[in-house]
Amino acid sequence: MPTNSLTASTSRSLTVLVPALNEQDNLAPTVERLLQALNITIEEFEIIVVNDGSSDRTPAVADELAASNPHVKVIHNAQPMGLGHAYVQGIKAASKEFFVYIPGDNTWPYRSFLELFGTLGKADIITSYSTNPGVRPWGRRIVSRAYTVTLNKLFGYRLHYFNGLTVYPVPFLKTFPVTTYGFGFQAEVLIKAIDHGYSYIEVALPIDERTAGGSKAVTVRNIASVLSTIGRLVWRLRLFPRSSDVTPEKAAPTIQVSAGDRPLNIVISGASSGIGAELTRSLAGDGHRIFACARRESNLREVTQNGSIAQYSVCDVTEESQVKAFADEVREHFGHVDVLVNCAGGFGSIGPVEHAASADWFETVRVNLFGPYLMVKHFLSLLLGSSTPKILNFSGGGAFNPFANYSAYACSKAALVRLTECMATELAPKGVSVNAIAPGLVATPAHEATLAAGEERAGALYYRRTKMLLEGSGAPMQNVVECVRALLSPQLRGLTGKTISANFDPWKTEAFRDHVADITRSDLYAMRRINIVNLPEGRMRSDLSEAWASFGTER
């Protein structure tokens, strides 16, 4: 069993700092909202309340919160020390992997916490900006806008905001301590992080109108502190950078176990024709040990050259008893499996929904989705015996876009992508990487089903496209083989939960290899819903953003 785990996309450990100065009416609602959100988004968390010398009942409220919930801790300052000082106290006390500061003034709604915490781990840093700044006083809006424009100009950024809720890795915060206790500490930390190459994403969050009290942000003292901080940052990071201001060595978020040139034990389903057959021949030619399966024994004999280049067994992947027996047979011969490749599948039911035979429609789902599920279920114990366990599923047309007249195929392949992502998260702690490959329109016997269905059932466009495909205009099979080889290589170790296009994604490049960890934890090459903030600039985005900002913020 692997001794390490793939952690890039599954880290869920967060320290939340809640500084409070005279927030007796706001502290409890803030912490209660946080607890509600954290309990359903973060596996391991703690809340550190810093009572910064409050003169009202804030100390008593903080102690009551800590007494009623084991996740809440309290630090009391005898006198006000400032927000930056509280921030540093929180960093020193943090015991989790990531850290975020949340004001104790009850200005952020529950759903903003859900959005922020739900993005944890998708970049080194998660920063945010308000989608409805109009709820704040006009003076503060003017100052904030001028502040943001100035910092962007000075440092060459294009950020929406520098003082938003921001999640950082704790090792960074402890390596680069805050040098100012004034209001400019937030910009200092964010600029340092970006300047040292940490990846970041911005998320748009709605903010509540304050339910009690007034803002403490815009004061002469805070403005002076900000100006001083900006001056020091320009001096140190742009005019006269010091040798100590270098990027720290970041801990690798993924294991890097090299398979070297050793042969791998590979199981391939659907190996009797098409992509599965070509992978069997090519990977066996690379010196790997292959155990192939499919329903047609005569085809398997031909592909494996009567078992001379690969072992084979007849197996219907939709029948659990057969899959289990096949796994037992592989265990006897291989002992363990390094790679499981799920190629079994097909178009199945073709035609408009109202004309589809229900049994055929569901059988398509059984083959394309239930089959890979059964293979993973019964081969997992064999995979866990490998030091580099990998699962590769084959996606297809309709997984990410509508595929008219092929609803059974499209739905099953879309579900297979989501199964891939679920298994990637579930199996990451065990060191198993799980990815899908979108092969593109490769000329294989599977496409003959479209010609058999006819133009009326398949649709004129796809029918014509298939005819051209089978006449030689399809994507090269070699692209698929090379993509599989790349995903088996040590260079892409750690990539998991992704659907890689064999024809369009830059998996061959050095840039792709260099950013495997960042790709894994991001939403790149994944099945995700498009939110309002992802829309292009225009009237629809502005109208919907305004509506969304005020929709259901109270909780």
C-alpha cells in the first residue's frame, strides 16, 4: 500500500481567526454562521477568537462561545493591540494547514462563507471581493476604490480588492511574518504572497449590511498606516528587494514516486477492439504486463496474438460475478495491479428519447457507467498493492456538451466523469490517482453503430460526420496512446480528478508537467457549473450580479 497520499485536491484543514473589539452584539452571530458553514465544508477546523481589549461584554461572549463549542478558542488581550497584532496572534496559535481572518462584526452572510470555504485548496491563496459594495458607506467605497487602483498600478496587478477575506497556507504566513500592525497588513500579506509566486484565485462574495454598530475601517490613523505600508512594500519589493525576499521552498503537495523503466501490471477492459485493443498492443510493446478482458473471446485471441503478448480473459463488466472472478484470476497471475484502464463501452441506444427502447437505453448506462464502477470496486485491493496506482476511464462525446439522439451515451459518459472525480477525491488519501481521457473522434468499430442506426435516428449532422470519420478524417489513434503513456509516466504523478483531452489539452508540454499540482487542485479540466462571476462582462453579468448579491444574504 502506498505510504503517501495525493493531497492537492482534498486538503480540508482550516484555522479561522475572528478578531473582536467591542463586538458584543456581533460576535456570537458571526461565530454561529461560521460554525454552520464550516461544519458542512471543512473536515478539520478551529476558530480562534481574539478579544482585542474590548471594554464591553465581548470577553464574556467569547468565553461563552468557547465553553459551548470545542472548536472555538479564545485569546484575551488586556488592551487594544490592533488588527494586525491580532492577525499575528492568530497565525502563531494556528494548528491547521490554511488560515483566514473573518471580522467579528457580522458583515458576511452564511452563503459567502460557503463559497469561500468551498474553494479551499484550489490554489495556494483564495482571495475575495464584494459583489455589492454599495451597502457600505460612500466614503469607504471611495477610499477602497482609490486604494485598489493605486496598488494595482504600483505592483502591476489586476485584482478587484486587496482587503477581502483571504485564505493563506499557514507555512507561508509563518515564513513571511507581518511587519505592520496597522490596517495595511492585509495588502502587505497578499502582495508578498503574489510577488513570491504563490498561485491565487479571486472569488466574488456578497456582504451583509451591518446589523449593529458602525465601520471602524476608515480612520485617519488607518489611512496613515496604509500609506506607510505601501511605501515600505514599494521600497522592498520593487526598488530595493533584499536577498531574504525570496520564494520559500514550498512543500510538495503530491507524492513523486517514480516508476522508472520498470514494467507495469496493467488491466484493460474492452480490449477486443478499438481503443482498448490498440492500448493492449501498444502498452504490451512497451514491455508492460497486460491482462486484457472483453466479452468476445475470438477478438481477444486475435488482439493478444493467442496470449503471446498479453494475457486475456472473457468478462462482461456489467456482471459483478464475472468481474469478481476476473479480479481473482488477475490476483493469481499478477499479485497486484499498477494501472486499471476502463475502455469497455459503446453508443448503445441511438435515437430520440421518445423512440428509444427503455431497456436498451438503460443497458447503455450499465455498460458505460456501472461497468467501470464494478471494475474499480473489485480491483481496488489489487491497486493498493502498487506504489503508483492509477485508474484511467474513457469519457466521450456528450460528457461536457449536449449530444442529441445519443442521450444514453452522453448521460453515461457525463456520469463517468463525475464518478472519476468522486473516486479521485475518495481515493486520494490512499495514493490512487483517477483520471479520465476524452479520446475525440477516433475511427473505431464503435462508430459503425451510428451508420447502422441511420441518418433519421442518429441525426443528419452526426451521421455525415461519422461517415467522414470512418473514411479517414478522424483524430489519430496515436494521440490516445501517447496520452495514456503520459498519464502513466512519473512526470504526471499527482494528477488526479481530471478529464484530459487527448487532442486539445497541452499534456505533452513542460508547462503542463510543471503545474501538475496546481492543475489538480484547480477547476481546470473538470466538470463544474458556470457561476455568474465566470460570465463575460456585459449587461447580463451586471444585472445578475446585482440580483445575486442581495438574494438570501440574511442568515
